[in-house]
Amino acid sequence: MSRFSVIVPAHRVQGYLRECLDSVLAQSFADVELIVVDDASPDACAAIAGEYAERDPRVQLVRLPARSGPGPAREAGVGRATGDHLLFLDGDDLLLPGALDALDAALTEHGEPDVLLFGHDRVDWWEHVRPGGDRLTGDPLGHTPAAWNRVFRRAFWHERGLAFSAGPYEDVVPVHTATLRAGDRVAVLDRNCVRWRERRGGSFAKTPGRQHLAVVERYEELLAAAGPADRARLLPHAAAHLMAVLDDPGRVRAADRRDFFREAARVYRAYAPQRAPEPRSPAEKALAAASYAAYAGLREADARRARVTRELKQRKKKLRARAMRAVYRADLRRSLDPHLAVYGAYWNRGVSCNPAAIHAKARELAPHIRGVWVVSGRNKHKVPAGVEYVIEGSRRYWEAMARATYLVNNSSFPGGFTKRPGQVYLQTHHGTPLKTMGLDQRRYPAGTHGISFQKVLDHTDQWDLSLSSNPHSTEVWERVYPSTAYRALEAGYPRNDVYYTTDDEEIARIRTRLGVGDGRTVLLYAPTHRDYQKGFQPRLDLARFAERLGPSYVVLVRAHYFYGVAAGLDRHPQLVDVTGHARVEDLCLAADALVTDYSSLMFDYACLDRPIVTYAPDWQAYRLARGTYFDVLSGRPGETPGATATTEDALAQLFRDGAWDSPKAAALRSAFRARFCPYDDGGAAERVVRELFLTARP
């Protein structure tokens, strides 16, 4: 008997089914049976499922002789299931990595509840991932009424005689009934476990028509069977669901709206208490009044209010921008402040990287320079105490940009400022280029996302100094950011000084603060982002990888900052999510080895002369999509920083047999370090400060 029986009905989903089945079978939690029910699909669904059943004993194919719909198809799967718990997944959806581990842990933690609810997200055909919209608090009846966002104890399902309906909206009755019957044996896992695919066409949710009136019938059936107390709980959720379907143009056509509303109001009024309190939600008010004209009027009024509010906000924003520009033009006529420097990093995300190291050293060596940071409003909480800052776009921002003598950034300043004669702009950059940059990106349009290369050149013409960490960077910057306005400052990266100046005692304190100061071998897993991928989707089952490493290892997981402040890891004693940690330098100092793919962090970490493992399962795709300047998998000295792997099995083997820290890997690391860290020695920040603030200029 398996822990989970995953039941997948399949009809006309041949383009999605393999990905769906792989998402189940690739889970690190393997105690699962996968039942695929071919609902007489006219395409290759049965053949695909048959292939999987032949090569994996956990998969079985059930073939129905005639099309019966998703409800009866799921019932056929239930009839074959032997697992402790039932989990239903549509054939075009995905089970997210680590979901079964998380569900197993939650079921155990909550004492094997009858129903376990969990979250989901959505992905459209452009691969834009968005939240599912469920609130995982409050009445569980308010959870999206679907079969695929909850787990049912199989014995409970049979004891209560639960069954899917035969027609559309087949899951409304059983999922609500199960929630009501489970009582206090309903638990919630606050984690997304399923990715619901929004298809461009061909799905029931994208096919408008009168078939969507079936949702009214389902709620009528549900309310008729419920007692007074259950009806009172169900009515607000029934009203919300019915009105959501009514307002969805992908389901209900304009010509059918009046009929749909009339039927929904009839059912609501039939089962609402005679002396009910004043309806709480707009949906209930509309249905209780049974006036489609009133509902349509309210809907139009809401739309009008939203439109007016949006227009007022846009107008206010334009007026404010115009006023700021006028004040800025006036400030441009004022003299420059010879003691003012403005700093920025990573598009106003906070105080970090090379500009932060320069700012700190300037306070020590050039205290006459007043440093002001530019940050966005949503990142101002990240500014350390005692550091002066301005909010991008504010009056103080434009005044600082107009009057500062020194400008220091690792990306660009917002708003299109006018660089004045006498201002000195230091572009520090934020990494050594492995992937193509600047004008070279024109050859790889998949990663440009609408970049204006003319604006890139205009920005380059503002620079006076371009900081370089190695000769490779100097050569690349000169070609991809062509301009006679700047000169290269080959001084090393100030952010790397800490790798030469931090002693063992401080490293021990950092490890203790991170919770890894217990003698285990610490690996930092820090993959970069993919221009062609939405969200953090590691090509590595981290929980399984940690298990294969054994308890003497712990893995710090650092997702790229483009993906937010958390990696969304499963709970595991050997995994620590450090994505939100303020200083990546601390993570590098704490780690005994770095595991990465194409991240420029490898060039910084090489300063520590510790093992670097390249895990690049999609190297060919990455090179074709973004372009690279050399091959990190080539094995050539000066290109490959250490041991390499392209599969999860090979990566685990590197640590099992010691190849990650072998003499061969050390020799590669030495050559890599010589090529890419020749200027780094702990004194880069001082060299930059003296050049920028303490050297006289003509």
C-alpha cells in the first residue's frame, strides 16, 4: 500500500501529459502510485501513459471504453487506488517539486486528517507564474472548490460515500461535502503544491457557453442535501463562486448572463434562511435582491469607480513627475557640491555590492565626503542605521542627482538624469561577465526583454570610470560598452576585500548566526537566473540531494534576487534558505564549497581558494539562449573553476568520491583564480577611494 494514490484523468492533453506525469514521478518522496485514466481520449494520451506504465511499476493505465468526463474518470481511478490518501491532478497541471514530501510531513504533523488543503499557483501560456489567490486561513469552505488542491484520506472518502458528479463542475459537491463531514479533521498546509496551467484554448475554463450553468445545479444539489447549519456556512461561499463564474467572460457569454443570474438568485433565495441577517457580501446582496438590473448597475458602478481611481492616480503621477522635473532643472543651475557622493546598487534595492564597500571605505579615508544612497520606497527598510538615503523620484533624490560631484553605481540611476560637467561617474559593474553583456546581447534576443541598446550607449557615455576586476572584464567592457568617455579602472572588486580581511573567529561567528556552526561541511548552492525562466525552479531536487550527501553536510540555498526573498524550500534539517540574507559575502565566508552554474559569484568565491563545483544540466540551452564568453565545462585551465556535473547523480557522486576537492579540481581552481582574481588582495576599496575622491583631476 502506498502513501499516496495520485489520480490523473486524461482527455485531449497529449501536449501536457508527459510534463504532468514527470512532475509526480520525479518527486523525492517516492512512496506513490500514479493512476492515469484515459477518458477515451482521441489523441496520444493512452500511448503516453502506457509508455510510463511499462517503465515504472508505480504507474498504471486505466482505459475507459467511452468518454465519460473528468468526474467518472476520477471515480475509475479511485476504484483502482490502494494508497492511504487520494490526490487528484489534472493531466495538464503540475505537482510542484517537493510537494509530496511537504504533504507527507503535514499529514503526520496534523495526525492524519481526513482532508488536507494546500495552496496552488497559476501559469499561463507565456509561462508567467502568478499566485493562486486562495487565502489559507479562515473557513476552509472558502478554498477554491477543486479536487486538485487537497488530499483526502481514502478510507474517509469511502466511509462518507463521496463521489464526483457526472457533468461539469464535478468536484463542487464532493469537495464541499468532504470539508463539512471532516469537521475538525481538516488541516491546512500553507504551501503551493500544484501549478494550475491556464491554457490559451481548449480547456473547459476557456470555453464559454451554457454548460457553465451546471455550477448552479451543483450548488442546488449541495444545499438541498445540507442541514440548516451547513447551509448557513455554505451560502456565502456558494454566492461568491457563482458570481465569480458569472463575471468570467471565458465562461459565461454576455447573452447568457441574465439567465445565469436568474438561476443563481433562485437557488440562493430558495435556501437562504427566512429571517437571515443582512447579507454580508455584495454577491449575496445581489442574489438576495434577485435583480439582474441592480447587479449589472453595481458591476458598472464598480468598474467606473476603478476606472476613475486609476485615471486620477495616473494624472497625479504625471503632475508630480512634471513638478519634479521643473525643480530638477532649477537645481541644475546651482553649483555642484564638491563633498557630495550619490550611491546606488542593483536598481535601488539597497546598500550592497561594490558601491557599499566603496562607501564604507570612503567614510574611513575620505570623511569629508557625504555619501547618500538611492533606494526605492519598498527597499528603504534595508538601509542600515546611520546611512543617509533618498527615495528614487523624490524631491531630495532629484536635488542630490543635480548637485552631487560623485556618482557611484553598479547598474544605473533611475529617471533619466542629466550628467553635468564636473560630475564624476564611477560604474562599478556587479560581476565578471560569463554571459554576454551590452551590445553583444543583440545576438541573443531571447534574453534582451526589450532592451533599448541606444539607451545602453547613452548611459555608457555618462561614465568616467569603469571598474574592472580582471583583464577579461576590461576587454569585454571596452567592446560591449563602446565609448571614449570613460577609462578602465583596473583595481579589483571592493566587495571582495572581505575575503582577504576576515579572520577565522569572525567566520565562526557568521556560521553560528546562520545556524551551521556545528562542524558540518557547508555547501552554498547559488544558481543564477535564466532569462527564459519564470520563478526559482532549481534543476536539482534539493531534499534528495541533501539526503544523498548525508548528515555531515548542510546546504545553504541562495536563489537569485530576481526571484524574491525566499527560495520556497521544503523543511529539511540539511537545507537552509538564505535567499533573503542581506550579505552574500557572509554566505561565501561560511561555505566550505560553492555549487553554482553560471553565476558570477564563482569569480568572487575564487578569491577564497575553496572548492567550486559547476552544476550545469542546461548548459547548451543557456549558451544558445543567452550566449557565453567561454565554456565552464570545457575542463581547460582558466575556464573551468573545478569539478563539474551535468546530472544530479553525477553531482552527488562528486561528493561521495571526493572529486569535488581533488588535486585535479584544485589545479583548475588555481588557474581560474589566476585569470579572474589578479587584482583582488583586500585593498581594492582603498585603491578606488583614493582614485575617486583623493586624486586631483584636471
